[in-house]
Amino acid sequence: MNIFNQINQSGMKNLISLKAIALFVSMLACSVTFSGCSDEDSDSIQAEVVFADDVNLTIINQGEFSIELEQGYSIIPFEIKSNSEWEISFLFENDNTFCFAYPNKGKGNATVHLCVNKNSSDERCKGKMYVVFPEGSTKSKIAHLSQKGNIDNDKNDEFDDLYADFYTTFSCFECGNPITIHIFDVYKDGCVTCPWCELEIPYEKILKKMYNLK
């Protein structure tokens, strides 16, 4: 009886172990299936970033490309074609914010304006622009940005005239008095304060007025 009991108990332990292994395998299978569903969801996300043919763009791979920017001020429109949410962020070398995107987030198709400041230094300005699709993160895009500096140009005086293109005078939305600003100063501060009525006006609202953006 003792031997039988020992064998029976041993068999029960093996059975319990087999059940535990089976349960673990089942849980693992469920986990893989869940991940697979997530990948299928990602496959349904449309995520395209389209620039005009005249942009100096080089494709690195499916998710990365590089853009060479001129030294002067410029606004480069590009298209986001998507059926989901998207967001744009930047990482600059030496914390030198030389450009921004407007709008910088949204949902669905949109025209985005890459607004580039003038580079008055000798060296190039460099950074990365990230176009992220949260619902399909594997389809996010990275643009490596490089803007020319004095080292690339012998005739830098030609860019001085472009500075005026980014000045604008508009009427305050509150008191109606004229306000003159430069758009990159507004972007840096995030807003402009009317000197007449002290109304704080966000840069998004001014951009829309300057460039008739939606």
C-alpha cells in the first residue's frame, strides 16, 4: 500500500505538472494571438508623408529620409495622408530650434507647413523631425534635417531681404490696434502680447492670419 500510495502521489504530481505546462502554453498562445491582432490593426493604418518634388529630399529607408534646407527663411508645405491620429516633434542639436511644424498634430489628411528660420551662423543647423502615428507606431517617419550655414554660401547678403517676408502687421483681435511682429519671435515665446490692450495672442492664430492657413 505504501508503494502504491507513493506511485499514486507521484502520478498526481506529474499530472499537476502537465496541467501547469499546458496552462502556460495556452497563456503564451493567447499572448501571441493578442500581439498578432495588434499588428493587424497597425497594418490598417495609413501613414504617408509626401513632399513636393522640388524639395531636396533623400530616402534613407522605408521610415527615414533626409532633407537639406537652404540657409534663408522658408516655408515648406508637405502632405500627411492618414486615416488615424498623428503628431510631429523635433530633436535639435545643441538645442538650436531652427524650425517648427504647423500644425504639429491632428487626425486624418492634412497639409503641414515646415517653417524654417534663417541660419546666420557658420555651421549647419541639424536636427530630426519625428512624424508619429500612435495607432501604428511602426509606420512613424523620421526626417533628418540639415540647414546650410555661412560655410556653404559665399553670397549670404541675399538672405537678408527674406527677413522682411516673416514680418507681419495685423490688427489686434481685441482692441483693433496694429501690432507688428516677426513670426519666429512669436513662435519662440509662444504668443505675442498686444502693447495696447495686453491681450495674449497665441502663435497659431497669428500663423493662420499670416498665411491663410486652416
